[in-house]
Amino acid sequence: MLFIRRHPFLVVGLLTLTLFVAVEALNRAGYTHAAAAAAVPLRVLIVPMYVVWLPFTMLNAALAGLGGTPSTIAPLLWSCGLVAGLAPYALADYLLGLARRRLGYRDAAT
């Protein structure tokens, strides 16, 4: 419970990423109605990730060109993009913690 109180936005980001993967898995398994129903809240929740993923993907395409990313560094770039997609949530948690410290908020669990 302590992690959820200290990092609520990061938890939302991780749950959003999990929902994103679940929607894709449902779609591939043929459960298109369930995937469509699960995708409704995802359309709003995933916006902060897209804000980072889109420029990261554009940079990757600009560097790699039409031939695509070489297979040796493709997993590294994919991992960096995945971590970068969670950056807005981590930044929001940092700003929330900063505001809590300035206002003198004390966590009840500590």
C-alpha cells in the first residue's frame, strides 16, 4: 500500500500498459468485442504514453530510415521506448511528492 500512496501516477501508468497488452492479446485471440470494450478507457489513459512514444518513434524512424532499425539494436530501442513511455507518470509522481513535501504532508504509513 505504501508504493501506491507514494507513486499513484506510476501505478496508473503500469496498469495502463497492462491494459494495453491485454487488449492486444484479446484481439489476437479473437475476442474482438471484449477487446473493444476494454479499449474504451484505454483511449484516455494512454495519452501520456503517446506523448512520449510518438516523438521517440519518429526519432527512431528518422535515424533508421526506410530500411528499419538494425536487428542488433532494435530490442534496445524498443526497451528504451517502453521505459520512456512511463516517464510522464514518474514525472507526475515526482511533482506530487515535491508538492506534498512543500505543504508538509506526512504519509500516515511512515
